Amino acid sequence: MSVEAAREKFQAYLADKGLRVTDQRLAIFNAAFGQKEHFTAEQLLDCARKIDDSVSRATVYRTLPLMTGSHILREVDIGSGEKYYLPAGNGNTQVAQVVCVDCDKIFEISAPFMEWYGSTVSLKLGLKPVSQRLQVSAQCIAFRQSGRCPNRLKK
């Protein structure tokens, strides 16, 4: 999904909920879609304030559920107590997440087998899958060998 299509989808979602499209919400949107990697709410706040210094922490935390609810952002929970986000992109939900336990970096790889697996397991139970997720926790080999994680610098 293009940034323009995502913006239109988000604005339509806000209108459907009877909510206004404010400069602060648009700054948060622009900050989110300017990210290249997974980000936290606090990281989003920092980026949004660079666009519009009137963006508040509360507005970020109230806007994130609207963005995930409109399906323009994906929420990722790696079990650390902090949620991460990423623009929904092309709609490909067949990805596996590999989380580095040394630096919390999230890698996403294509996992086309997941659709087959989810359908097969669910149908055996008389169910239809509506979502699925594969998440692997892994240790950084470089960190274990040298004490330095090459991804930690990017955090």
C-alpha cells in the first residue's frame, strides 16, 4: 500500500469514527511512515515532534490504536513488555519474525508456508484461521562470540 493510500485509509477511518484529522495525527502518521524499521511509541513520539513540536505523548498513545485499527500499522509484541510497530506495507501477512534477544531487533522474513500450515491445523479442529504469527527468539552469534552485536548500534 502506498503512503497516499494509507493516508486516505486512515483519514476515512477517522471520519467513520467521528474523529477529526488533526495536524498532530498527521504528524504522527508521517513520522510512522517515515520509519524504515520497527519502532516503539516513544521512538514515534520523538520523530513526530521533529515534524510538529506540539505532538504530545498522550496523542501518540491514543493515535496508535487508531492506526492499527485502520490496518495501516502492524503491532508486534516480542514479549518484552513494549510493543513495536511497522507500516502494514503490501498486505503480505505471511512473514515470520525473528527477534534478537540480545538487542530486541526484529527481522521479518517471508514465510509462505504459514498459510498452508495455519489452514491445515485449523481445519483439523473445525476452525477457519483469521490471523497467525510465527515468532522466533534467537541469540546474536556475533554478540556471543565477540561481545558486540552489530544490530545494537542501530537501535
